[in-house]
Amino acid sequence: MEEPNGAGGWLIMRMTVVMKHTKLYLMTLCLGGALGALGYRLVDLQVARHEEFQALARQNTVRTIEWRPVRGQIMDIRGTPLAISQPAKVICADPSLIGPLRQSVTRILAPLLQTNEAFLAERLLPRAYEENGKTNTSKYVVLKRKVPLATWEKIRQTMSSLSVGVVESNLNSRDKAFYRNLRTQAIFPEDDNIRYYPGQRLAAHVVGFVAGDDEETGLSGIECSFNTKLAGVAGWRKTELDRRKRELVPYRDEDVAAHDGLNVVLTLDAGLQNIVESELAVGAEKHSPISLSCIMVRPRTGEILAMATLPNFDPNHPGASTMDALRNRVISDVAEPGSTYKIVVVTAGLNERLITPNELFDCGMGQFIYAGRTLHDHKPFGPLTVEQIITKSSNIGAAKIGIRLGEESLWQYMRCFGFGERTGIQLPAEVPGIVHAVTNWSKVSIAQIPMGQGVAVTSLQMVMAMCAIANDGVLMRPMLVSRLDEPGGKTVVQYEPQPVRRVARPETIREMVKALKTVPTKDGTAPNARLDHYTVAGKTGTASKAENGKYVDKFYSSFIGFFPADNPELCISVVLDDPKDGHYGGDTAAPIFRAIAERAANYLNLKPDIAPEPAEPSILTATAGGGRQ
């Protein structure tokens, strides 16, 4: 190669070198500018906007998972479940993964979730929200709670086989990922429970029901009064997920276990409850009352073994019933008790030693004028002993005992028996009844109250008063819950019988029991309450109903009895509101009492206190016996 000659050659070579250096400088400048811009961007992302992107990353990956506790069971005294919680699912969705296929997903999910398409489409609509000055799209929405496991499985299978009407093999990787996520991640479950009542209507008013999709809350019965014990305590886990929503266990931050609710064990016996409800149904069919109720109590302890009211309801579907059917009438309804209330005034008179069982009272052949009012008996009676006043249920006899007792003393005994105050039963919506202060009594009140007028009581108050007589004069608090158990079976709370007060001396009670034993006999008002193998002591009641301030030709009919009379195991109350085809307590309530008592005694294998009558020897036996002599 020739060397460049002269000044011209040198100049050309110099210019070539300068151009090379200029290009190098420009390249260095461009590279430096690019690196500077990259550095600025890195500083902006990693420093200036660190918190913003950290929050966004946390939103996409960090999830707080709530562990919902399992609500405790409600069981009868033998462990029969009356209310249980079954596993279920909360169906959730990520609207951002559904995109333009919202309507298609809505159409296939609506029938499976048994919900309205318009509602579901609205829930699946992506929603923007502001957080830390950044607009984000909602990735979590609840579609429905309390979904059975079988339904979730159908949803999963339906979504996994979802047809979108395109040839996906021809799509790019981004679109393929969209459809894959749509099928596997757009709809997802969370754990939940469904409250279920296996007995359906059995003991519905006692057990109650729950409501609320998010947090189950007891609205009536034991579900309400023991709601906090049954509900348990929720737990949670704060963790991170990968892009396929799988947990990254090493990044688990918080993990607090849920504590399941306690099991409530009732004093109720499902076998006795079934007996009561089936016999009430027979009575309702025969007499067509507005309502019919029964309470079965163990007098010595106050334990309630059965409690039922018709009409009733299915707690699995409480919304399908009327408010009347949902109401537990034995604690929330009051009425004048009628002649069952005579046990109060007669006990008081005997206990104050103002009367004796054999003392005679003139019952005026069915009429007695007092304070300008004429009082009547259901039959014309002449002189009756105090015991016969109970046997025949004489209004006039009871009124005259009340007059001798006096207003203040009668009022004190009414309160002593528990009237005018709540019994303290472990159920919501109990009312105290109505016992007016003596200062508010009319002139005739002292004669009317002893026969069960001018006072309003609940069925529970009345049966507990009779239990006090059966329990040697000691009033007990009604006991409906036996204990609280942990899910594993360990007892954490054991409830004990609670005496309230003594209402009368034991010798007074013995005289009352002797009188009450004459009621279910051929001479008394309730021969239909007599049992073949047990001595019954009890009292009938037939009270006129008041409408618009006047008594009308409608009645509350009742019978309350206990047996075996001298060593009582059971006390049973039966009350009918406005029965048809008869209205006397001895004709309507007493036969239902007998049917329940016979079956209950057989179920509990109670020892009879009446020896069976010896069978008449047959002719064949007599002949054979004569041949052997």
C-alpha cells in the first residue's frame, strides 16, 4: 500500500482519525445517556415508587385467609344431634380473569348457584378502586355462601370444561394463558359451613334457628341464647401466593387457629319429645285448636324433658313459616289459667292454717254474689269440703277460700309460686305474665283470682307451680341445658338444678297431693287422665277467653298432672287454645295427657305404683284346681 504523499495525504489521514474519535465519543455519549436513563428509571422504581409497587405486589400475592370456626352442635341428653354444621363452600370469583366472557360465565353459574343471572353478572363486573393513589381492579368477590360440596364440584367440572367457541391451538401464548386461568382460577372456593337440623320440626321452638350468610347468628331458641358459646372464635392465616394462587409456605406471616364452638347438651330427650309432638298432632287433628302446647318436666330437678307447641316450623326453612308458627307460645304467650290456678289459693289457705281439707264451704248451688257481681260454677254444688272443691273444681269454693285468705296474703303466695316474674329458663323472649299489685285490684278481684281470672300466666309458669307441689313444696328453676362440651367431648360447664324457694310446708303439700289425686277419678273433673299403672295427681283448667274486654264463648283448656303421685317422676302440662268438639280441660287436654304419660312411662321404664289387679281364674283353671284338691 502506498504511503500518502505530501500535505494532502497527511490531512486525509488526520481527518480519518478525527472522524473515528468523533464516532467513538458519540457512541460513548449515547451509551452513557442510555445507562443514565436506565439508572434513573431504576431509582424511580426501586426508591421513589418503592412503596407503591410493594403495595401492588402485596395486593397480587399476599392474602389473609380467614379460618371460620365450626358452630357447635345442639344435642339432646342422649347425644342425639338436633342442630349440626356440615362442611360447605363459599364460591368466590376473580373478575379480572373473566374479562369479556362475563355473560357466558353468568349463564352457566346462575342455575348451579340457584341465583338470578342479573345479580351474578353484576357481581362479576370488574370494579376499580383507589389505593395509595393508584387505581386497581378488584380480584376478589363473593358469589354465594353456604354452597354444598356437591354443588361446588359441579361448578368446578363445568368451569374446567367451559367451551369458548375458538380454536385455542391457534392462539398465542398470552391468549392461551387467559383461557387456562379462566377455567382453573377465575372461580374458586373457600371453606364454609351449613347449619342443618336433622330432626326438622322436632323441638324446633327449643332449638331455634340461625340466619346470616356471612356470620351465623342465632335468632331464636337455644341458637340465640347460647349464640356466643356455639359460634366459636375465628382464626386467620396471612401468607403469600404464587401466580397460580398456590401458597408459598416459607412466606407465611401469621397463622392463628380457629376455635370451634362448644356443643350444647340439652335436658331434652328426643324420644320423649317425639312422643309429645306425635300425641299433640293427634289432639290437634281431633280438636282443631288455634294452638296446642305441652311441657314435660322432672319435678325434683326442674329438668325439661320435652317442650312443644303446635303449629311449629322447620328450622331448615324458617322463612316458609308464619310468625305465629315461629313463636314459642309456652313462654311468650299469657292467658288466664282458669281452674289450674286453684292450687295456689288452696295451698295458701292450708299453709296458713286458715282451712282444713275436710272443712265445708257452701257453694250456693252454683251462684255466689260478691261485691255486686254474681259468680258461677260449671255445675250447681251445695256444701263441699276443701278437698272436694279441688275434686269438683268449684269456682265458688275457691273464691270463698280466697276471701278468707285476704288480698295481701293471696298476692304474696302468687308471687311465691313464681307468677308475675320470668322463670329464668335459658330461652329468649320469655315474658313475666301479669300479676297486678293489690292496690290495683278491684273489689271482686279477691274472689275472681282464686278461680284463675284477673291474672295472666305462661304455660311454663303454671307447670312449674304444679312441679313445686310435686317436689314437696320447693319451686325449681326450669332447667333446659345440661352441660357445655368441647368438640372432643370434654365438659367445660355442668349446670345443676337450682331451687328457687319453698312455697309451703311439707305437711301442707301432702294434703294438697291427696286432694289432687281425687281429680283424675270418676268423681273428679279428669277421669280421662287416669292411668292404669300409676297414681296421677293433677288439676283441670277451663278459662273463658276475653276479646275486646269481654268474655266470649271461646276457651283455654288445660290439664296439668304428675305421677306417680307420691313419688313423682314426671309432671306434664297440656294446653289447648280454643279447641273444638269440647272445651272442658277434662274432655280435651286430659286424654292427651294420658296418651303422653302412658307412652313416656313405658319409654322411661318407670316403676308402677299401682299393683295390677289379679286376673279372674278361668273355668278351665278352676276345674283343674278342684281336681288336684
